[in-house]
Amino acid sequence: MKKIAPISRGYIQHLKTGWPRGIVTLGLAALAAGLTGIFRWVERQPDLDARMPEFIGLLLLAGILYVIGVFSVERFRLGATALFIILAGAVLFRVALLPARSTPSDDVYRYQWDGRAQRAHLNPYVVFPNSEELDWLQNPEHPEPPGEETPTIYPPLSELAFRLIETVPGYKRVSTIFDLASAVVLMFLLAGMKQPLHRVLAYAWNPAVLISFSMSGHFDSLAIVTFLAALFFLVTNRPALSMGALALSFLSKFFPVLLLLTFLKRVRLSHVGLFVSLIFAFYVPFLSAGWHLLDGARNYAGDWVNNGSLFHLLRFVAGSQAGADLLAALMVLTAIGYLAKRRAAPLWSSLVLTGGVLLLSPTAFPWYFTWSTPFLCFYPGSAWLLMSVTSVLAYTPAIAYGAGEPLKNSLLMLSLEYGPVYLWLAYYFWAARRTKLSPGPQEVGLSTTGMERYSVE
């Protein structure tokens, strides 16, 4: 493992001459109080769809408070009291959102349906909710879960977790536990890299993360915590544990496959065998599906288009969705190969690839942006911080749908969501080109701390 470059003396001196630590700490407490008030209002809404404009507006306000918090921990050197406020706030926000009776997403009801199907000894990769003979599996309070006409799209580890949980509050509690565990793993990573633990705020206070897991119960948190564990084991030179954790992450959600080549360049062939063996072992209980095992994933990849950005441009250029899919795949593969060839730091590669694939994807639901949010603890760049905040605008189609209009994204909302992000990225690339520098973390707006760039390999 290469030595991590130290923080520059000028930066430390800059921190020492900042505002008094007590004032900044008090400011963090005020931010925590404001965020708690917002999340308490959100939790109390019996029908969130009826209050969607207020919900989105308050989340954007929460995003502003969150960005101020990230700036505070990056700009000032803080003490134990500030860290306590950050961690206490992280727990308090989640506890405030857990009792919410209404959520902006209904994916948790599909989790529940898949779990009921498995407990009835049915293969979720073959059956689907709108089968007439399976009406008895429906939740009467929410009889139309997402993807009614397709088998499940979720990998086996997630499916096995769904089998063990029966109630919607149960999914939310377990998702929140994984979410908090991610914050703990991030603190281990920060400590190992001699970075301030206060930086965990960039993940722990992120509104999109809080809404996605504690309020909505999305199980992306399982994939995230296992992915972060894989990265921790990788950078601390424990390749067997790293590949095992990466396999578990892939078995929870498919996106960690983006980093497979980055991992393979740092492990031995025997560790690859562990990765493959674990994946096969978890798929064994579902092999009765045969060639239909990936039908749900194929249907999702071929039919779903929601909240995309660059994908629409690629579709215009290619003239078809299939052509756009091919162009997007080639661009992602090129980025994977380039980062692997350059032996880019695993955390940096994780941010670039998880963030980049969302900008190219035909579907980018708000909770998908949580995949890259953990890496803002290490590269707290302005552009992606902004993206993590404006992603809540993807909930706006619910406003039109509630008024009886089709459920689709508007060009105006997509422009407001993505436009400022692309403009910010374009500025940093332009600045990098003017100075004839290769766009690393600082030049593309992914490091604003004044720290020297470091790598861990």
C-alpha cells in the first residue's frame, strides 16, 4: 500500500486561523436542529403525494443546510464535540424518519411481495405480482407493487433478505441498520487514511441517503455497506476478505461489478475463485428458473427509462434506445479500462464509475445516487455534492401524476436537476484544459479542500 500524501502545511495553517472552533460547532448544532425539523415535518405527512411540492422544496432546503455542513467540516478543524453532534445528528435524523407512514417510493412493497413468494416456496425469478393465481400474495394495503408484469430484478442476497423480513417497517429498520453500518465503515476508512472523522458528515447527513433508506426502506444500503467493506479490506491489503465482500455487494445490487477490474488488478487468481464461488453458491437456490434467471434484469434494462440525462442525447445520436445502450456501455467500459490502466485509487475510481454510470444510464432514480455519496467523504466536490441535492427533483413526476397527468419527467425539471451539474463539470474541465493539466480530482471539481491528492493502492 502506497504512502498517503500528507495534508499540506499551508492547509493546516489555514485551518488554524479560521473561526473559533466553538462557533463552528454551534453552527453544526443549529444545522442539525434545522434538518431535524424538516425531517419531522416529512415524517408526519399521512399522504406524501398530496404534499409533494412542499416535500421537494423542503428537501432542497435540507440540501442547502447539508452543503453548509460539508463546507464546515472541510473548512475548519473541529473537535470531539463537533464529531458527537455529527454522529448524534446522523442517528436522530434516521430515527425521525423511520415512523413515516407515507414514502416517495413503493419499491419496498415489491420487496415484500418477493419475500412472500419465497416463503410460499415460489421462485421470484419466475413468478410476478399480476399473475391471477397469485392474488393471495398481495398486500391489501398496496396491491400494485412495482414491476407487476416482470419477475424480480434483484440479486440473490437481497432476495434472501426479503424472505426473512415480513413487514414494511421491518424493511425500513434493517435498511437503516445497514445505512448506519456504512457510516461506521466510512469512519474506519477515514481513520486509516489519516483524514478527519468529521468528514463522515458528507454521507451521514445527506438528505437523499436519509430519504432513501430510513424513510423509503430501499435495500441499496446492503450493497453499499458491503461495497465499502470490500474497499476497506482492499486498501488495507486483505484481498480475500475484499473479494468476498465485493461478491456479497454484487449479490445485493449489480452496480459493484463496475469496480471488478479495479479489484482484479490488486488480487491473486485464487481470490477471483472466491468471488466466483460465492456468487454461484448464492444463485444455487434459484437455479430452477433456468434460462429465465435474468428475465427481470433484462426487462428492466430494455424497457425502463426514468430520469436519465446524457442517455437522451445518446439516443438522439444513435437513433434508437438499443444504439444508445451500446454507446453508453462502450463509454463506461472505456472509463473502466482507463482507470484500471492508470491504477487509479480505488475510492477515486468508485466515485467516477458509480457517478458516471448514473449520468449515462437511461434510469437514475433518486436513491441510485446514494451509490456514489459515500465517496464524497473523500472527494467532496462541488459538482457531485450539487447532484446529490438536486437528485430529489426526480420525485417531481408524482406532482403531475397526482393531477391526473402521465407519470413522466419534464424537460424543465430534468434541466434544473442536471443542468447546473453539467455546467459545473464543464467549467472545471475547461479550467483544467486552460492550465494544460490532466483532470484529476481537483480539476473536475471533486476535491475542494485544498488537500494534496493522495492515492491508495
